Amino acid sequence: MGKVAAKIKVMPQSPDVDLDALQERLEQSLPEGAKINGFERDDVAFGLVALFPTVVVPDDSGGTDAVEESFAEVEGVESVDVDSVGRL
């Protein structure tokens, strides 16, 4: 079975959210078999910064669904969207 790398856009609830702490919470929330292969940050507007973790998951029928669901439940997260996906 192969692996898939997905760049996921995670928007914090406000500019006041501590991004370093949010990154840690995202890493701790990962489902089994998934791992984060780095983070990028992008200024959105009015001091709001989006996080873009690159997540590597097994290439099975669920894809990134489990990761998206677990990220959405993390404290401080407003929204989660898949930005890009590619096979490794």
C-alpha cells in the first residue's frame, strides 16, 4: 500500500490563538498511521495566520477524512480544508 501526502489548511478561530500550541495540539490529535511532515504558515488578513501541515497517510479508502475530522475537533480550530493531495 502506498502513501499520500496532503497539505491541509487549518484556520485558527482568531488571531489571538497561539500557533505553536495549536501545532502541538494538531500533532497530538493525529489518527493512527498518520504523521505530520512539516508546517507552513501563511498570513491571511488582519493578523490572522493559517497553518498548513503536510500530513502523510496510508493510501486507503478513507484518505484524509480521519485527519480532517480530528483536526476539526482541536481547540482553537475554526476550519479545516484540504489544499492539495499527491501520492508519494
